[in-house]
Amino acid sequence: MLQFIDSPDNTIALKISGAIKGQELDSIMDRFDAIMERHDKAHIFVETQGVSSLELASLPHYFSRAMPLFAKLNRFGRVAVVADQAWIRVGTRIESALLPFISYRVFEPEDRDEALAWVITGNEVEAA
């Protein structure tokens, strides 16, 4: 299930749980593309809860949409990931290490409000 969270116009904030479907990935990309068209920097807040699977058939289409973003990595601002599953937190930390010029933070669920505030305001917080 995908739920967008109210956030400033330069921020995509979402909560995702259960099985991730192709149409959800498209909705995320549509919203992110719109933010990138309007702003020099885009910030991202992702809260995951009990992610159980990813629709593999949708990945080639998703990757074709995501690949052009590699040319725009300098336009990524703050990225916060709140995850209740360790494998997602570890994966996010690996991604962060591969993209050191993007400001990533990984949070436990109890620090969700702090994570969202950091993405929106840019005020430093200590990552979990």
C-alpha cells in the first residue's frame, strides 16, 4: 500500500507497506518528476512498514524511468528513510555509501517525526 504524506512542494513524502506494485512505483516517479521540474533541490521522506515483496515484473519499467535521475543526483537534497525492517535500513546505508554527496539519514520507527522534520526543515538530527 502506498500513501503520500502532506509535505512542502519540494518534498516527496510517502509511506509504503506490504507488497510494492508497479503502479505504486509509477505514482512515486510521477510525483518525483513533477517536483524535479519545479525545484532545484528535491527532498525525500520514505517510511516503510512491513514491506513484504516487490513486483519484479515492474522493475525494468521502473529502472528505465529512474536511470535519467543519475544525471540529476546533484539536485537531490535530504533523504530520510524510516524503516521497521533491518534489511531496508542496511540497504539504505549501502545506497548512502554509494552516493556520499546526497545527505541520507536512516531512522527507526520511533524517530519518524524527527526524520520528517529533518527532511522538511534541514535541521540536523542524530541518525539512528
